[in-house]
Amino acid sequence: MTGRHWAAAAGLTLMTAACGASDTDEARAAAPIKRTPLPQNEFIPVKIEATIDKLVAEINKSSIQPMQIAVLLKSLSGFFAPIATGANRAMGELGVSGRVTGNVLGITDASTDQAQLTELQTKQIEQTVAEGTEGIAITPFGEGNGAALDEAVAAGIPVVTLDTDLAKSTRSIYVGILSTSAGDAAGKTLLKMLPEGPGTVLIHGWADPIWADGVNRTQGAKGVFEAAGYDVLVHQSIYDDETRDVEVMKGKIEDADPPVVGLIGMFSDSYRCVLAADAARAPDLPIVAFDFAPQTADYMRQGRIKATHVQRQYYEGYLGPYIIYGIKSIGLEATRKILAPQLVGGNQFDLGVDVVPWDKVDTYNDFLDEIGAEQ
């Protein structure tokens, strides 16, 4: 599966042999899955870990059913590197127990053209199916991948979407954040820091319906501030032009009536809120961020960004293979029942976000390093 456009993460190809026909059912059931222990840390999501443990326990009660799984990622680096790490770990644990073979693959094409990347991933889906894949976990590029995934599901291949959902497709389960609730959580973090109103909150977010998740995350935060009686200004990130982005925000801070009392960024470029506040000569405004870009971490160390909200990409990757194998081993409905504590609407596993205060930025960075999820 390696080629000009696709690459397998180093060390992720698993070729574990299935049990022989002469093995008894008892012998096949005697190879339990052993999870890799994680270091004790305050940022470990205890409830999610408990759900995973319960799923593994139920899988271990069933006989071994060999399965070929493909994990298809947009990339193996940057934001997606922790997803690859988690998927690698899960595939390894399932592989050692004799249950799973397969690859974790990422598209290496440097094109920024969404249509081209979607087409490449669709071809990747079709090729993995043709080569015998029995389950797919995927970070899709968009709705354009939906038809190929629906065809896979129609052929009896369960599909789990990671990071980006395709709710209109026939995928079994989505694993990631729910954008509106993630925005709501971030808004509540900043709300605790705001002075009593009246006042205006500036959101460095997204308003263009072309990106529904961006809009929903922004609206989740906006609702928190409006419900508390604040005015809200939504500034759409000018992602590819930082200078212009900061300049527009500066003007909005200076012109706001009532005055801006806090800023919140919803994406990896959240740190620009600091630049805009400085440009507007308002360095004391409380600022809350999203994601864990190096610039964000640096401003947190300075106390300029008071908290950030980080997606749990490692767990997206880790849960994907386990859910896929759970569907094969104990069935979709039994798997959903186990996932119920985090399941919304019956098919969306809400990972939530890590809320990281400014004075624990290095503790959190150490945690990511310990689980191999650094970005």
C-alpha cells in the first residue's frame, strides 16, 4: 500500500498469523488482549479509560476471530501524528493477541486542493477493500469520501470515522470531539475569568458554512457568552494571512462598544489573540485558546493565555481499531452498549477535550510526551 501518495507509518505493518485450524476454541480464547499501561497522570481521561477496559474485557471473553483492519489518515505527521500513535498501539495490542493484521496509512501528497485529496483518499478506500480489508477506521477529507465508504459498509465492512464525521454516511460510529459541546466547554472556561458585564467578548473563530465543524465550535462558545449577557463579536480567522488577521482583530478590539473584556480562539491559530490584544494596547485582557500549537504553549508559559483546550487525538487513533474489532467480535449493538457513557445519539463517541491551565502547560506537555502523542 505504499506508493507515491500513500505511506505506512514506520513499524505499523502487522502480519500476525491467524490460529491454525487444529487449535481448539479454548486455546484460541486463551490469548487475552493486554493493553499497554500508561503512566499515571492527572490528564488521563479516567472515564474513557474505563470504557476501553470494559470493551477489551468483553472482547477477551469471545474466541479469537482474525480480522484485517486499515486505518486511513489524512497524514502521519503534525496534528495527525498522535492519531497514528494511538492506532499503532491498538493495532499492536490486537495483533500480538492474534486478532488483527493491517496497516496505518497516511496520504503523503502535498497538494492543498481539497478535491484532489478527497479523490486520492477515495482511491485508497477502494484499494484497501479490494485487498481484503474487513474494517476501516478513517479521518475523511470530506463528504466526497462518503460514497466509497457506503459501498464498503454495504459489503459488510464496518467503518469508524475519526476526527471528522460523515454523519450522512452509513459509518457505524464516529470518534472525536463534538464541535458544539467543545466550543461550549471552552466558552465556560473563559466565562469564569470575565469581569461582570456589560462587555464584549471577541471570538477568533469561524462563520463560513463551508466548514460546519468550525461554525459549530464557534457557535458553542458564542452561546455561553450570550446567555451570560455579554455582547459577542465573531471574527473569522484569516488563516493564511496572520498579519491581516491580527490587524482586523485589533480594529475590532479598539472599536467595540461596550469594550472587549476577553478573547477566545477556537483553533490552532488561537495564539493570534495575544498579538491582537498587544496591538490594541490591551495586554491585560483574559485570553483562552484551543489546541496546542507551540506558540500557544509559549504564551501560556508567559501567563498571557490563561488556558487552552486540546483534542484527544491519541484516543481517536487508539479507539478506532478496538471499536472496529469489537463490532466483529461482540457485534455492533453490544459495542454501542459498552461505549454508552460517551456515546451521543447512539453513534458519536464524544472524547471531550483536555482543559489545560496556563500553569500546567509543561506538565501537560510531559504527559503528551509520555504517551507518545506530542505534536
